[in-house]
Amino acid sequence: MAAAGNQEVLRQRGVRLTRQRRILLDLIDQSGQHLDAESLYQLAKEKDPKLNRVTVYRTLKLLKQGGLVDELDLMHYGGDQHYYETRLKQEHAHIICLRCGKVEEFFGEPLQKLRRQVEAHFGFEIILARTEIGGYCPHCQSLRAQEMADAAGRAAPRLRR
Amino acid sequence: MAAAGNQEVLRQRGVRLTRQRRILLDLIDQSGQHLDAESLYQLAKEKDPKLNRVTVYRTLKLLKQGGLVDELDLMHYGGDQHYYETRLKQEHAHIICLRCGKVEEFFGEPLQKLRRQVEAHFGFEIILARTEIGGYCPHCQSLRAQEMADAAGRAAPRLRR
DNA sequence: GTTAGTGCAAACCTTTTGCAGCTCT
DNA sequence: AGAGCTGCAAAAGGTTTGCACTAAC
């Protein structure tokens, strides 16, 4: 269904469906995850140990340009690599916890409203949009408070001498 | 004013105001532009030819972590480098033309609404938010139509043989 | 006088490119 | 059959790190 859908799109565009591409497309569409090139490569290698990292990059570029996947940065949590997800889902924002790395997805009307207003105000033809929000999830908010207190305790005892 | 403001913040945090940092802060705050590390380095070198590229990176990291500048990707138009801008302005989205690279800024209530909804729905403590929209500006929309027609003319004349 | 900050060189990580050989259609 | 795709090796682009020297406070 989903996977077959994207593969069908490519076929109709005259793009060859090689064994490698099928593996990568399946992984991207099935994993509901946000995968970076390296993770995708590691997963793909399990299915085909010969598959090369370069093929992963080339396939991702192809899919990105074809509008089949979106490229994310996730606020550069974890480095400067990019993350990818299918474009089968409705547009959404990504909310990243800067402490634990958990990613939430937000589908709300402000996103559509934003699109419409930008189109109206600037006459832009929007091709893709990306909203990323970094902060602390409820769980990490309390842990952070603890960490800050610890750090202060370690740095401040000047006072005690 | 603006420039002095950020320098004052750093001083109060116990960060040393070196000649290099003053130059870089002035450039970032004054240029209303979105500068990447290399451009900033080139500009800074005009004021101090000895200033090193590494110092630019280190200063940007300092400012980013201190919440004094925002880091942008501008949809990776022009490569994978990052762009920087002061955080003195109100929050805004960046609209990038994927053909000419022009960047517009959008300040609208959907952005604040989005923030409030995310805080409410997930209990997130938001530290920073970034919205980037890629598309074609009015001018490039017509140029692109022309280009597409040209490309089709070059690729299709199979029919004529 | 201390300690943080700088410059230089070298390393690092992610991504891209050139080219010979393989494979999908 | 033949254009398109892959794998390998090597390079490129952007950013970070280790260390000795310098300068801000």
C-alpha cells in the first residue's frame, strides 16, 4: 500500500526499480521513524550486505528531489546529519526534546494557516515547509532542574570555604 | 543600542569581550542579513586580517548556546552551511525562493499560536523554534514556466523525426 | 597573575564525484 | 542492447579539536 504507492510513482516516472531502491524505499516507508543516512545504511545492509553507503545518499537525493521524502534537521540534535521521512503523512511540525532527543509530531491548523498567509502575503508558490521546535519535554524539565541544582552545588562551594 | 545590548549581556555573564568577539557581534547585529560562517569570516577579516576562521566558529557556537543568535538552514539553499541572525527581532518564519535564493521574513500570529498550542498539547518548554518555507517567488514562478517549456522543447523533439 | 580565548594545523564527519562495470527494462 | 544504476575510492565542504601562545579581567 504505502510502500507500493511510492514505488509505483517512481516506476511511472521512468525511474528504475532496482533491488537497492526497493530495500531503501521499504525501510523509509515502513519505519515510522526519522532516519538519517547512516542509520538507513545500517538497516539496509542487513538486507543486502553489498549495498553501498553512496547508494543510500543517491537514493535519498532522488526521493527528496522527487518530493517523496522530506528532509529534516531536528534542530541538529545529534549532529549535522539530515533525517528523512515519507511524505505520505499530512504536514506536521517536529518538536524535539533537546535533552533526551524524543521527537513529537504536531498536526494543527496553525500550520495550514501559516501556509495560506504566506501564499497570500508574498504570492509565493510553496513547495515545502518545515517547522522544528526545540525545547524540553515534561519529563526532562524536572530532570534538568535537578541537574542545574547539582551543577550549582559543584561550582559554588566557594562560599563554604 | 542593539550591538551594545548583546555585548552587555555577555559581559554580565562573565564572558570576555575580546577584540575578535566585538567585531563579530557588531557584524551580526548590524548586518540585517543572514550570514553563514564563511561570509562572516570574510567580513571580519576586513576589520582584522589576523582573525581566524576557527574563532568565527567558536564565537557562533557561544552565541548560539547563549541564545543570542538563531541558526538557520534556509532549506539548504546554497549548500549545507548554517546561517545566523540576531535574536533581537521578533520570531519569524523564513521564506526562501528555491530558484533565486531570495529570503523573505514572515511575522504573523500563526507562529505564536503554534507555540502556544505546542506548549499546551505536549507540556513542552520551548527554547527555540524555526520555520522555513521553500518555494518560488512571484518573479521566479514565471521564469520557471519559461524554463520548463524550453527543457521540454529540447527533450521532446523525438516526435519530429 | 590567572584563566579564558586565540591562532594554527590537523582531524573529523557527512556528503558528493569520477569512473569502470553491472543490471533493469 | 543500452541507458541508467551501483560500487569503490577518493575528494570535497563545513566544522571541530589539541596545543602552545596571548590577552582580558
